[in-house]
Amino acid sequence: MTTSKRDTRTRHESVSARIGAPAKTTAAASPIVDARPTPAQARGQLAEELAARHLSRHGLRVIERNVRCRGGEVDLVCLDRGTVVFVEVRLRTSARFGGAAESITAAKRQRVLLAAQWWLGAGGRRHRAAPCRFDAVLLDGLDENRINWLPGAFDAG
């Protein structure tokens, strides 16, 4: 019977755990991190950049991008005069599964709210007393002429 390196490593780790010895680690056990974005991630980054430019042209100032916390994520954090604006950017390149607006589900809104609360308690602490708004920027394709900005798209309630 032939045994692969992976089988040997897994068996070694299992035996080490039973006898209390530290598991042997090898370079093969380390994950390889590829810094290049996937095509979908690259399209998402481009959509966020288009949205940021659109909002800037309309007087908002982007102060954070891609705020992430455990269980939450918000694409852009902007200031609109004295209001903190949390922006969800949605891109759809095909209407096969619905448009960009339909992709903002209740679960997605919860993740945005969670990230907004986390940000206000951490990096955005100085904006904690400011009013907040939740906007959406919808793109049906990567075209600056097809951007739909929805101020107050959803609320925290």
C-alpha cells in the first residue's frame, strides 16, 4: 500500500496528539497565500472604486474602505457634512439572479449594521455622536453611467 506525504503527516499529528508530544510541522503544512485577487474580487474592487468616485463627486468624503469585523463588513464609510454614511456597494453583471438591489438581503443588512457598530466603537470612535445613514450604491455592470445611488437605502431598525 502506498502512503502519501499528507497521510503520513496526518497520522503523525494524530499519534503526537494522543501521546502529548508536539505535532511536527513542515513547510507543506503551511497554507500558500496568493496575493492576487480572483476575477470576482477584482470586479468588486473596481465597483467600489467607481462608487467612491461617484460619491466624492456628489460631495461625500470617503474616510474608510472595506471595514471588516467578525460577522460584519461594510464597503465604504463616508462623511456627508456631519453625517457618517455607511455604504454597501452591490455589483451585478447579469440579471439572471436578480438585480443589484435584490442582492441586499436582511442578512447582508445585518452584517453592514454589525460592522458599523464595531467601527463606531473602534476606529471611528470620534464620530460616535454623529448621525448615521446607510446608503447603497448599485451597479448593473461596471459602467459609470449606470450607477444608482440610494441615500438612506435601509435603516438600523
